[in-house]
Amino acid sequence: MSDRFDRLSDFLDAKAPKLGVSGVDMVIYQDHKEIYRHAAGYQDLEYRTSMDPNALYNIYSASKVITCAAALQLLERGKLLLLDPVAAYLPEFEYMQVKSGTYCITPARRAIRVIDLLTMTAGLSYELDTPAMRNLREATGGVFTTRDFVRALAKEPLLFEPGESWNYSYCHDVLGALIEVVSGMRFGAYLKENIFDPLGMVDTGFSIPEEKRARLAPQYQHDRTAGTTVRIASDCQGAAGKGHESGGGGLISTVADYIKFADAMACGGEGQNGARILSARTIDLMRRNRLTGSCMDSFQKMACNPGIGYGLGVGTITDSAASCSLLPEGSFYWGGIGGVQNLFDPKNRLSFFVAQHTMNSPKELLSPYIWNILYAD
């Protein structure tokens, strides 16, 4: 194992500076124990400062796994069913329209279900420049709630009939609003009470207290075409407006915090401290591929490699040989546009988290290599 970790450290030390991105900080847990931690590159590219082990990062779409875990908690507690129509909780989604071609808009033939939100098959988009969103920003001055955001989202026509295709979208933001309605709590408060506090995640949330702001890592924007990296504002770019707690991309966390969640998900839902956030059966349901036919075809355009499917909010390895990697089947993951990467491996009770703070980071030049080095026996 030590030789493998030496190779992993050598790879990170050599690779991170060549990518032209901010540094990386990687931690690996197995069976509730930290077995590896290594930082490479720089926290601050201009001043060449070392990586801060306590830095705060915008984790962007790595928020999605936490949001989906929260929704599945409510499933376990008998508060919702995956086949429930979303309109039973969010009435604005009762009479949806579907866009076909440039001008044709017709009523949807069936309702969006909760499972369609989890699997990104609801027909929603990631488009913010719409009449309803422009009206919302103008009416509120850009300060609105998660529920306000979702109401505006529901005014736009769907891209396709629910369940008939896959599209990366605001599905998990809608899921956050649904969690608010079902739980009777603000989304962020629900996450804190039911996931963050039980696991001891003291630095994770949708906002940063003033006394912690100095710990927010500098953030960069990478231009793949030009090969340049420039510093940008460190405030999270994932939220559509102030007050919107984005289940799809708004959380801020640390390496030490996120790995507690990852470790729990890899260990049957039980955290290092003994707190249980999900059952092992629920995690098994979450990591099974849900896509077939045209839905899988649409997903593969984004996933690129065969052998990878999509479960309840996570990418999942369905065929190790077809994926051309050493990852074990049943492992699952979902990272973020700011460069963070994760992996949850229930078979080996192993998890990792890689922190980074570079928008449009070339993660594909890190993750597959990390996977193969880690799993080479």
C-alpha cells in the first residue's frame, strides 16, 4: 500500500503544476480511518503559498450527492416515495409544457416524479437566461429563496417528456425545494440537522460565517483553449441568487468535512463517529444504474466512457472492463466544476475526496489516473 501511495503522491506533485490550475489536497479513508493525505501545488498561484489543510472550497456539483442522500433519508422515514408526482409537494409542476422544435409547445403527457429529479430525467435544463428567471431577478433584486427559484423554473417548458431522456439540469435544486416542503425546514437547516451535525461536519453549509471567510481558498478560472488560468471571485458561482440554497451546486466545505460524508456513504451509511445517515440498502439503491435506451444514450454523451451508468444522483461503475479503469463495479461518484472530485466504494469501504478551486478544471487529467494508481494491486 505504501508503494501505491508513493506513486500517487509523485503523480500529484508532477501533474498539478502542469495543469495550470490551483493546487490539490487529497484524502483517502478506509473503514473510518484516514490512510492517506497529500497536498500538491499551491493554494494561491500568484504568491505561491502552500495548500491550507483547513481551507474552505466551493464544492459546486459535489453538493448533489448530499442533496440526493437527504432526499433518500425522507424515503426511509416514510415521508415520500420515488414514484410520487413532484406536483404533490410542489404544485407549480402540475401542468407542465414540453417544447418540441422551435415553436411547438404542448402539455406534458405524464407528470414529473421524484425519481425523475434524482435521475436527471425530468426534462429540465441548466438555463438561467429565461423570461421567468429574468423576471424573478428583476422583481427581487437578485435576492430570492430556493422556493422562489423553483417556482420560476417551473414556468419554462420542459426540453422533453419526463423520463424519455437524460439532461444535466436544475433537477437537484428542485429536489432541495421538495425537501423543504416535506421536512418543513429550510433546506440548509435540514442538511445541518440530519447530515452535517450528526457526522461532525462543522464547516459545511451554504454560507460562510464572517469569522471563517479568511479560510476561503482563492478561486481561479481555467481557459482550456488558451491554456491560461486567472483569479476570479471566490464567492460561489453555483447559486442563481442570494438566499437560494442550491442543492445542485451551492455548498461550501473542507477536505476534513467532506471526507466524513464520503466515508459514511462508503461504509453502509454509518459515519466514523457511529452516526447513521442512511441504511446500506438505500445506498445500494442509490448506486445502481437507472438509465436505459435513450436516457443512457444521452448520459453517455457526457460520461464519454462506456461501463458507467447513472443512479440516484451519482455516476456509477457498471462494468469495470468496459470503463477501461480499475475501479470496482458498484463504486460511485460525482464531482464539481470547481475541480473537486470524490469516490465512494462500498465494496472496499473506501472513499476519497480531492479538493481544488479552479473553475473548468481539467479533472479528466486527474481522476482516471488517480483511480488506476489507487486500485493497482
